[in-house]
Amino acid sequence: MANYQIQKSFDASNWQNTGAPITARNISGIQQYSYTDLIANSPLTYYRVRQMSMDGQTSYSSIVFVKNEEGNSLSLYPNPTGKYLFISTGNGNVKLRSMRVFTISGQEVKILPLQNPRQYSLDVSHFTAGPYKLLIEFTDGSMQTHSFIKL
């Protein structure tokens, strides 16, 4: 592969590039890349990866989607917070796989272990004051992003 380009869409038909292409590391073995879209401004955003080979051939990954905070059954409180942020599903049918916290610039700062199926707490007392994004992945593969502010 020569490079990868992450693309997003709000209707799974019309795609736009997000950022600059990522130059592939052409070494043997499994390679991992990650991307956090902090400007997911739609209730449902679709993503795919466009892969460009050295000879100019283009292929695309499977499409994944992210549900944003509009219309979900999760709540974060208190927001803003200085010590603890509580994440409540309020619904026993919601099954979470993972939760990750990012700075507004996209740096991952915390992965939360999942314990209680209905309520989670996050100690943010040691976080630097400012805005953060919480990326929540559900067992069905969908994701949601939520914003919170550390005082």
C-alpha cells in the first residue's frame, strides 16, 4: 500500500476525505492505525478507509458507523465536573464494550474498565482542566461520542 485515506459520510453515499492521507508503513506483519474524529457533527456518521496501492489501484474497507449523542439513552453528569463524571445507561438493554477518553486535540488519555452494566464512574480529578470527548463503543459495534468539561 502507498497510503490510506479516512473518509466520512452522513448518508453512506457521499464521501469526503478527513485530513491528509496516511503514508503506509510497508513492513511485514500486522500494522495498526487509529483516527479520532472530534468533529462528528451528525447523529449518525459513516466511515471507511480508501486504500491506494503503489500501482495506483484503489480499494475500500468495510463501512462502520458512529452514533453521536443526539437521541441516545446515555447520560453524563455532572457536566462540567471537577472530580467524578458518571455515565448512566438508564436502560438494562444497552450493552457497552468500551469507553475511551480523548483530549480535544485527539490524544487518548484513558480507557475505562467496564464493571457495572448500568452506571460507570470516571475519576477526572487528575485531568487537566478543559474539554474532553468520551468515545463509547457498544457490543453491536456502533459508537457514540459525548463531550464533557473538566473544571
